[in-house]
Amino acid sequence: MSEIFNVLLIEDNPGDARLLQEMLAEEPVAPFRLHCADRLSRGMEMLSAGKVELLLLDLSLPDSHGLETFAKVYAHSPKVPIIVLTGNDDRALALSAVKAGAQDYLFKGSLERELLVRSMQYSIERKRYQEELEHHANYDALTGLPNRNLLHDRLKQAVFAQRNVHPVAVVFLDLDHFKIINEGLGHSQGDKLLATIAERLHATVRDGDTVARLGGDEFVLILNDQTKEDVIFRAMQRILGKVSEPMTIGDQELCITCSAGVSIYPQDGADVDTLLKNADAAMYRAKERGRNTFQFYTSEMNALVNERLALEHSLRRALERNELLLHYQPKVELATGRIVGAEALVRWQHPQWGLVFPDRFIPIAEETGLIVPIGEWVLRQACMQNRTWHDAGLAPVTVSVNVSARQFTQENFVNTVRQILSETGLNPRHLEMELTESMVMHDVEAAIAILQGLKSLGVRLSVDDFGTGHSSLSYLRRLPIDTLKIDKSFVNRIGAKNDGDDGLLAQAIISLGHTLKLRVVAEGVETEAQLKFLTAHRCDEVQGYYFSKPIPAAEYASMLGSADVSNKPSLSILTQPLSFPVSTDL
Ligand code: C2E
Ligand code: MG
Ligand code: MG
């Protein structure tokens, strides 16, 4: 062992000091360099100078006595291992010191060299180990940042150690779509991403501020002494800007954004838990407002959070209690005027709240992962239903099912679909899966592999809400897809004269789709003008309130089966091939 330890002996009795010195000098391999002080004040000065790695402390000194001596030294230098030295009759005192944090004790009357050396070595090792454990308990292994434990301590300190009230800002920060990115990148790259974010956050705050990681992609910042909201505002802009700078992980360049909520002591909470809870609530608001933004806490947010929690809670039971159901919205083929398919849209029949629409619960299902079992249920239900219609002799239709990103990246997704198809015996041709651009464009190579897997089952694939994401055309060409679904916002603009677009984009998507040999479906068709325009531009299928809202399965079946739908004026168009004149100046 080449390490030399600096040992400080605080001992007022010169005889005892000399004895110890001699014992250590005799020890040929003892790696200790002894420094002496004859009173506490002098000893503390030497401790302040640092470099003391072990302390031998006589508890009765001219300027301090008993346990108080230990307490003072320990408070001053909590990281230095301490062995207390007492008289033989002071066992109780010695034990109290050990309980208070001393590593060991020695009785001065019965000191032996071997015992002394062993105690010294043991105390140093033990303290090291304790420190390691403590570090473990207080710091996050991945990023080296304080963890939840230490965050609580620090926040308590920041709030309660104040003589006068200084505002403290608590920032709850969560990365946007991290789960998807993490699954796309692989977890070890995901870890690198988190470590990079941790460094960036650490670099943007001031000394004395705290950046902690709560776990996953959640971070909390404590910004001390932030008196003005506009100062915090600018700090937050800086932090969000820094996080979203491009980074290179492995050989990929990528950007990730974050959403953050801010609560301020004292106005938004008097204790640590409330401050954290309220910053979390504000963060949720920031997510709802479209992410990559931050939000200050306001008291109304509690109501929103409570509602969300209640929703999440009962959503967990919705499947078991059989509260989900599907509505079907007809798709009409423009060339023939026939119903050729339907989109299956999930609904939640809640015992108290009534019929809940997917916009309210799908985002929560995505965040909590509940979307996976829910999506599987939807898929099975839709296939079963379609098979039933088929068996009843109705004209064959293709049912489309929406697939969420979480489902799509599940390892065994393709197998799940295969399994459900074989269980239900549905011809795969009659199942279509609607995916969104962002799911595919995030990691194109991985997506193509999954899409090919699905394609090999024989199902149809469609890109939903097309035009709202950032598809790259060169990739689009490589995807084994069958259909583009023009987002309803583009259909909406048809006939909206002052919009400046007036269907141009819808038209462009149709011709793009046809160039790529894809079928093009327009959704959200509400007016006759829109229908005419889409017909004129050779859109293949339409779906929208103009024909029908999403309806229960039985209603859809009777619509499919009945030749006479003329009692529904908007559906009259379905009974015969389209016959209205298509004007060329649309
Ligand atoms: P989406 O896939 O784009 O579905 C079309 C949405 O537009 C449906 O809303 C439909 O009712 C609505 N819609 C249809 N025709 C019209 C129209 O003429 N005008 C207007 N303004 N809207 C129309 P819905 O049923 O509320 O579903 C909303 C979204 O929820 C869906 O958008 C889809 O992204 C998601 N979703 C629905 N069911 C499922 C599901 O089973 N799984 C997953 N992952 N997501 C689903
Ligand atoms: Mg859809
Ligand atoms: Mg859509």
C-alpha cells in the first residue's frame, strides 16, 4: 500500500501524544503521517486546512469536554473518520460518540500498537464505505445528479433554512416523447441522451442551484433566490433552448425538446411536497399546450390535475369492466358511390361521465402505456366485427384501425396482429392499419422493417393525418404502404375562400399519392362543395360527417345491408354512382 494517510491527533496530554507517536513510528508498514494539536481550537484550524484523512480525538481538552468535543468536530468535518480517545472508565461516553457518528473508540490506558493500527485502518475503510453508500443513496448513478432523496433535502434546506423569505423556483421538467425516442434508439443510447441532457441542465443553472433527476426522463431544478417572474421566464427560455439544441448520439443527430412547469416558494406552496406537486401540475399543462414550452403554476391547475388523475384511474379499469366500444365511420368510394370500408373509432362508455371521446383518453392511455392493451382490444374487436358482418353475408368491407406509436414499437406487434387475424379468421385484406407520419419518420429503417412485417401478413397500411407531420418524400417512396389519408384540416380549407389555400394542398396530396401509386382517402368531408372538389380531383375515397358520423356497429351493418337509405338525405348519394356534374373550375 503506497497511500500515506494524514492523521490528526488532538490531545492535550503530551505524554499520551508521545506514546501514540512512538507506537506508530515503530510500525514498519504503517502508512500514517501523524500531526498533533493540543487543543480543539488549534485542531479545528488544521481540519479547516483540509487533507486530514483520519482524526484521533481526545474528548477532554482544555477548551472542550465530553461529547460536545465530538459534536463540534463532527459538525465541522463530517467526512473525516474519527476515533475517540477516552479514559478507561468512560465506556458510556465512548459508546455515545460512536452512536453519534464516530468510527471507533480506544481507551488510552490500554492502548497497544497492533490494536491502534487496526482501528485506524478499519476506521478509514469503514468511513469510505459509508460515504459510498451515502452517495449511492443520494445521487443518480446514470447522470451523477442528486436523486429524489437529496432533492428533497436540498429543497427543504432552500425553503426552511431561510431567515427572511427568499423566493425559490422549483422547475419540473420532462422530456417530450422520450419513451418513443428511447425505444427507437435503444436503451443504452437513450441513457447517453439522458446524460447529455443532465450535463446541459447542469451547465445552464447558477452555482448553488440544484439539478436533480427524479428518474426516467424527469428532472427537477431548484433555482434559488429568484425574485422576479421575468427573470425566471428568461432562465426558462434559456433552459428550454439549451435542451433542444441538436445532439449526436452514436452516429445519429437528433433533437429532443422538453416541457416544464414552475412553482414558486412561497406563493405556490409552503412545503416541499406541495411545491413539487404544483410544478408537476404546471408541467402537465405545458404538455397539453403542445410541449416544448413551460408554464407557471396557477391554482386552477389543481382541478385539471385531479380530473386527469380520476380519468387515469378509471381508465385502468375500463378494459376489465368492458366499458370500451367501437363506432364505425363509413368510407365511400367515389368512383362507385359504394361503402367500401369503415374506420373503427374507440369510445368509452363511462358509468358516470357518459360517452367519452378518444381525444380525452387516448393521450393518457399513451402516456401510461395502457394504449397497448387497449389497442389490442380494438384490433381484436374490429376484426371480430368485420368477420361477423362477412359471415352474415354483407358486402365485404375493409375496416381500418388506428395504431398508436407505443403499440407500433412493441417488440411483438406483428405477431400480435398475426395472432388476432388467425383467431378471428378475418381475411387480412379486409384489415387496414392507420399509422401516423411521426411514427414512421422517427426511425425510418426500424419502421420499414415493422411495416414489411405487417405487409407480409397481407394487411393494408395507411398513413393517417397525412400532411400534418414532416414526411420526407424520399422516405415515403420506400414505405410499403397502400393509402394516404388527407388530414381533415386540409379538407376543411376546401371552399374556405379567404384561407388562401382553398384546397390546393388537398389537391397536391391527391396527386402526390397517385404519383406514388397510392390510394387517397379524404377524411372530415362535411360539405357538398368539398365532396365535389375531391371528386373532381380524383380522390379515391371519402369519409366524413357529410355521409355519416361514426356510428354503432348495428347501425353500420344496416347501412351496409339496406338498399334503401334514401330516408337519410345526406346518404342518397350512396345509392347510385355519383351523378352530379363536376365543374372544371373547382
Ligand atoms: P383520426 O384517426 O384522424 O380519426 C378521425 C376523427 O375525425 C374521428 O374523431 C372522427 O369522428 C372525426 N371525424 C370524422 N368525420 C368528421 C368530419 O366530417 N368533421 C370533423 N370535424 N371530424 C370528423 P374521433 O373518433 O374523436 O377520434 C379522434 C382521434 O382519436 C382519431 O383521429 C385517432 O387518432 C384517435 N383514435 C380513435 N380511436 C382510436 C383507437 O382505437 N386507437 C388509437 N390509437 N387511436 C384512436
Ligand atoms: Mg384514423
Ligand atoms: Mg385522421
